[in-house]
Amino acid sequence: MEAITLLTFFVLAVFIGFEVVSKVSSTLHTPLMSGANAIHGIILVGAVIVAGSADDPLTLVIALIAVLMATINLVGGFVVTDRMLEMFRGRGSAPAAREGSDA
Amino acid sequence: MAVLTPEWTAFLYLVAAVCFILALKGLGSPRTARRGNLIGALGAVIAMVVVFLSTELDNLALILGVIAVGTIIAVPASRMVKMTQMPQLVALFNGVGGGAAALVALLELEHSVSFGAYLAVAFTVLVGSIAFSGSVITFLKLQELMPTRPIVFIGHAAVIVVLAVVGLAAAAIIVLPEAWLAGVGLGGLKWSAAVAGLGVGSVLGVLLVLPVGGADVPIVISLLNAGTGLAVAASGLVLNNTLLLVAGTLVGASGSILTREMAKAMGRSVTGILFGAFRGASSAG
């Protein structure tokens, strides 16, 4: 793809990134960080592409390590954020919800 | 299997990117936070289905097997971790993401041709490995497997400066044209320079996080998180993959704002947290 097209994507994404998290209450800082952390686990797409085109054993092994690391980031990121938000909801209203989330 | 046309692939990547934007937006408000996270997960599932359906992949069974192993590791770890230990788990997840980005860039080095791609490889290798090792140190501090107080040794700042210079030199070798490098007797060193960058970045990550006090560690995790986002964005440039570029940039930008906001909420400055210990000022520990 042309460099200028990629630059356009980049600049627009920077502004959206700035815009979507402005004015977030401080209680949501940690879940938001955790959610953003899960999103960059999408590097798994890149790791899969690299592993799928590896043609020597060393490249394949390094690529599969990247696949493993990226999977842990992506899957673990979304699951732990969900648990965090269960806790968040429980803290405000019913204590029972917090206990339930431990199950 | 390449059953999806490039147009469909690009369209579905756009859908996934919109999911990520909606996820970050949703996470900003208590009422929509949980749904936002689920929309983000949906975007990730769409992206993963698309990559398998749009690319001719060798080693398919191995890749799927490793993804299964990663899932089997990640889900119980996230489900069983104590509430109070969640921040360090997020730090670990961030670290492995940064490491994955650095490795992807390292392997794409040999397929890179343009100046922009080389620059992106150099950036990802350095920032990704800093995020990896820095996150491991934040994990060890929060888990109290090492002292949470700021750790500064004699000549600490000088070592950081020297390593930063070495890292930039490695980056220069990656970026400069091969013909020019051969002219000054540095031909054929790009791969070695990238591996050296990985090593230098890993040591730098450790040295940068050691001086941070325990109470400031969550802010540093957020900073490293933004760094990983940018590394993923740069690896998107290397792979010519718009989804990685957009998703990584979103995290890099929102993570930077979030880091500043977190520091502000605690009445601290980001530079003070990172470098305060060197000036003799206290870092809240």
C-alpha cells in the first residue's frame, strides 16, 4: 500500500484514539488499560501470517513463540478485562455480584 | 485457504477495527464497559477468522495447536487470578504482546525492502522488547517477587544512555541501505543488528523500570501498554496490514492519554515517575 495511504490511516487513528478515551472517570482507568491491552493482542494476526509463511525451522520456531505470546495477550486480555468489569459492577450495587464473580 | 477476496478481507478488517473503536468508547463509561469489552473480543474473533480464510498458510496444524495451547494457558490464568493481582496479570499479558510484536518484526526483516519498512522493523524490535522486559519487571514488583522500592545502582543513568546509543546504532544499521553499509564495511549485518536490538531493548526495559516505586508501577504499565500498541502499529506497516496499523495506533494513542490521566489523578508527572529516582527526588514507593 502507498505510504501516504498508511500515513492517513495512522493520523486518523491517532485522533480517534485520543478522542475515545478523553473524559474517563478514574475508577475506569484500570479496566480501560486492560481492554486496550487486549486489543493490541491482535498482533496475533501478524504472528499467524509470519508463521504461515515460515520456510525454515528456526523461523518457524520463533514465529510459533510469537503466536503463543500473542494468543496469551489477546485471549487473556479480554477474559481478565471481563472479570475486572464484573467486579466493577458488583462494587457499586450488590455485594452478592462480587461473590458470584469468583465462581 | 484463500477463500476471501482482498476486497472482503479489507472490508472485514474494517469491521474489526470499528469493533475496537466501539470497545474503547464503551470501556469509558461504567454502564457500557462490559459490553464494550465483548465488542472488542468480537472484533478479535472476526479478525482471526479473516486471517485464516484470506491467507495461504503453511504449518496450519502447528499454528492452530499453538493457539489452542495459548488459550489453555490464558483462560484459567485470567479466571483464577485474585482480584488484587489483576494489574500484574495485565502487565504480563502486555509484556508477551510486546515480545510477540518484536519477534514478528525480526522475522519480517528479510522480506522488507522499503525505507519505511526497515524503520518500522527497527522501531518494533526496540519498543517491543522494552515493553516485554519492562512489563516483566512491573509484574515482579507488584507480585512482590522483588523489592517494590525504587532501585538505582551507581552509574545507572549512564548505562541507560550508553545502551540507548547502542540501540540507535543498531536501528541505523537496520534502516540504512545495504549498498551504503557495504561501502563502509558493515554489509550483511542487518539480521545481527536486529537481534542486538532485541537484546539491548530487553536490558533497557529492565533498567528503565527498576527505578520506579511500587505505587507508580500501574502508570508505567499503562505507558508500556501504549508502547506495545505503537509497536503493533509499526508491525502493521512492516506486514502491510491495515488492521494491525489501526488497532495498534488506537491503543498507542488512547494509552498515551490514559497514562497522562492516571498520572494526573495521582498528582504525579510521567517524567517524574520514570526519572525522579535519578534526581534524588522520591518516587512513591
